[in-house]
Amino acid sequence: MNVQTIFSALSDPTRFAIVEQLLQDGDQTAGSLAEPFNISKPAVSRHLKVLEDAGIIERRIDRQFRSFRIRPASLRAVDDWIGRYRQFWQTSFDRLEKVIAQEESKNGNRD
């Protein structure tokens, strides 16, 4: 799963809101996902297609109903990507904390 594609899809406020809605409320039909937005149904369909192509959501068909839900793997991919940077920054802050502590002890903590 390409994290850049996921971020690109989520960069649009409407698509981001659709994902938020699915995360909060679970599986929903295209109609219910369209309700909060003042845009046409074809526009909502295009947004859903972008999210689907990015692997963020998936479509389920049950007779004449189509519902959408989040694909957890896409969120794991983003979490893994963020985790690498979280580790980098945590290590950097730990090193900075040690340097500050050494400087303070050298200078007799002159605040």
C-alpha cells in the first residue's frame, strides 16, 4: 500500500470527512455518506472512487445496496510510516535531553 497515494487521497477535505464519517459510524451507503455534503451524488461517487482506488475504503455489494467501509490495512500502512518518524524523533529528543542535562550540570544549573 502506497502511503503517498493514501495521503494524496486524504488531502481533499471532502474525502477526509468521508473517511472520518466511516471511522466514526462504521459501514455506510453512498447515500448516507453524501448527506452531510452540499455536492452532487456524482461528485460523491468520484470521491468514493478515489478513496477506493487508494485502498482506503472498500465497496461491498449486498443485492441492490452498496456500502462502504474502511480498509484497516491502509490505516496500518499510515501508522507504520508515522511510527518510523515517531521513533526517530523520540530518539532525537532523548539525545537532546541528555545534552541539556549535561550542560546544566556543567554550568551548575544557573537558571
